[in-house]
Amino acid sequence: MKEMSDETKQMILEFQAYQQQLQSVAMQRESMKLQDLEIDKAVEELEKSGQKTAFKITGSVMVSKPVEDIVTDLKETKEAISIRMRSYEKTEAKITERLKEIQEKLKEEMK
């Protein structure tokens, strides 16, 4: 078996770095997905409660606010999360494509 070239070693390191980056982005996307689900559940509960006001934690203080204001805030947060999730998905796709490219080059090098 022949000795690995410096270029091959560099590609392996790059491949590993992209794998770690992909894992990190996937974890961030999953975290956003969980927050999205929590918001859906909170909005559902607020809407079916029939209450006019509810409590919201702001910093280290809990304040009473109209339910419709809280629902509006939650929906705005949900939209921001949705945008971030789409961004993470695009980033994941780019990283995955780059990993495939490097993998193909490595296969060629190893022949």
C-alpha cells in the first residue's frame, strides 16, 4: 500500500471538519424544531383556555399580559424560528454536497 500524500491527508482533515460542522448544524436545527413544537403547544393551550390574560416570563420577572398579545409574540417567534430552520437546512445541504465531493476525491486517491 502506498504512502498517503499530504493532499490526501488534508482532504481527510477537511472531510472530518465538515462532518463535525454538519453535526453541529443538525443539532441546532433540531433545537429549533423543538422550540417550534413548544410554541405550537403553548399557542394551542392559550387559545383553548378561554382566558383573557396569562402570565409571561420576561427576563427574571413574570408579568400578566393579554392572551392575544402573548399569542402574537409567540407567532412572531415561530416565524423567526422557521426562517432559521430553513437557513440550517440550506447549510446542511451545502455541507452534505461538499462531503460527497470530498468523499469521491478520496475514493479516487485511495485507488
